[in-house]
Amino acid sequence: MKHLFLWALAAIILIITGTRAARAHAERSDARAALTLVTRQANEVVRLRHAAKDSSLPNRPESGLAGKVSQGLSRSGLAPSVMQSLSPEAESSDKGLVRQHVTLTLAGLTLPQVGKFLDAWRSNEPNWVVSGLDLSPAGAGTPGADLPLRAVITMDAMFKDTPRTPAGASR
């Protein structure tokens, strides 16, 4: 009787262990299938990002930024004399892309005029994003009128890194 009880107990333990092992094997197979799917999807996301990066960014512009700023000033009804400085920083290039950073200083304009310029800039130069704006008084204003301001505007842009055509050369 004692041996029969031990055999029955061993059989129950083997059945429970076997069932758990079979369940673990099935879960491992499911996990491997999920890993394969996620890996495939991640590779597709990376491929699509590279494709979007190549197609959505414009080529590096041939003309300089000073002319574009002057056009933005005239479109917003401002005199070119409000531009105190335009300071481009060194370009940084990585994996076929060029990042440009520039600081523009405007002086002697009012807050509504700053807004008009930023609106005109955003409409006509969507590749250049205003990343910083520092406003400070530019002197004493007339009582009851808008205070003249000094606006320091920092802007960034990303372009495809395309070779520039030398001046006077044709493509």
C-alpha cells in the first residue's frame, strides 16, 4: 500500500511538472514570435525615418540668409535699419544633414512689430524655426506709446547636406 501511494504521488508530481513545462515552452514560443515581430517593426520604423529624413528636408539653400531677413523685414513693414546684426554660427553636419544656427538682433521696434516680423518669417521661411527670443527695452519711449524694444532672435534650420555651387559656376 505504501508503494502504491508513493507511485501515485510521483505520478501526480510528474503530471504537474510536465504541464508547467509545456506551458513554459508555449510561452517561450509566443515570446520569441513577439520579439521577432517587434524587431521587424523597429527596423521598419528606422527605415521609414531615414526615408522621411531624406525626402522631407529641403536642400541647403544657395542664397544667404541676410536677403531673406531683409525680405521678412519689408514684408512686415519694417525699415532695414532695425536690423542691428545677423550672426550665423558654424554649421554642424551629421549623417548627410546640416544644422544651421543664427542670431538676429533687431532694435528700435515695438512689440506688435516684433510679432509682425515673426509672423512674416514663419510664413515665408518655414524651415527656419525660432528657438529663442529675448526682448529688452531699447531706450526711453514716448509716454502712452509702445516701448521701443531690442529683440534678439535665435533661429535653427536643418537641411540636406548638398554640395554648394561655387559663385559663378553653373550646374
